[in-house]
Amino acid sequence: DPAAVALARAQLARIRQRFLRGQLPPLGHLLVRDHLPVPGGDEPELPWVLVTAWPVPSQLRGRWLNDAVHPALAHVRMGRPATVPANRVVDWAVVSPDGELAEGGWTLPPTAQPADAARPQA
């Protein structure tokens, strides 16, 4: 979704500053979603990276949180080090220590509402 990517990119500098200043939720993590082109015109892969360092605005470092599927991306394996140019980031998310999405994640599918949430209160 181009609108979701634009929203995430527009806020990338702000979330970088919060990350560098230690202003994420206590024990929370910053994740970014990388855009990896695939040879042959196939759909790109969009793996997530757990950010561990962001020393310069144009590049961040971390660890892959997904394995890539395409053979040309065999180096993308969960837990391996990742270096991501900031201009390839298509989304970011702040995740709380319990694994809940606290902020961001615009390219993720919307979460389903519990059935009771749609019922009017008596």
C-alpha cells in the first residue's frame, strides 16, 4: 500500500531519534521492514529487521526476523546480521516486551476485532 509506505517513511527520522534517545517503551524493540527486490520481476520480499544500531541516518543495522524465500536472497536468514539502507525501509514498528504492536506497522493487515467489540453495551 503506497499510502502506508509514505506514512512510515515520513516518520522515519522521528522514530530514529526516539530510538537513539532511548525513548521507546521500556524493554520495547524497534523493527523495520526492508524492501528486497527479487530478480525476474517477481514480487519483492519484505522481511522485518530487529534494529540494534542506527549510527547514521542513511543506514541501520540489526538482525533478520524472517527467512527470505527466493533463492537469490539466501543470505536473508532469521537471526543473521542485517544492514539496511534507510531508503529501502517500507515500514517500522515499535513492539512492546510482550510482543504487542505499540506503534507503527502500517503495512501489516488490520487485526480482527473480537466478536464482542461489535455488540452494543446494555
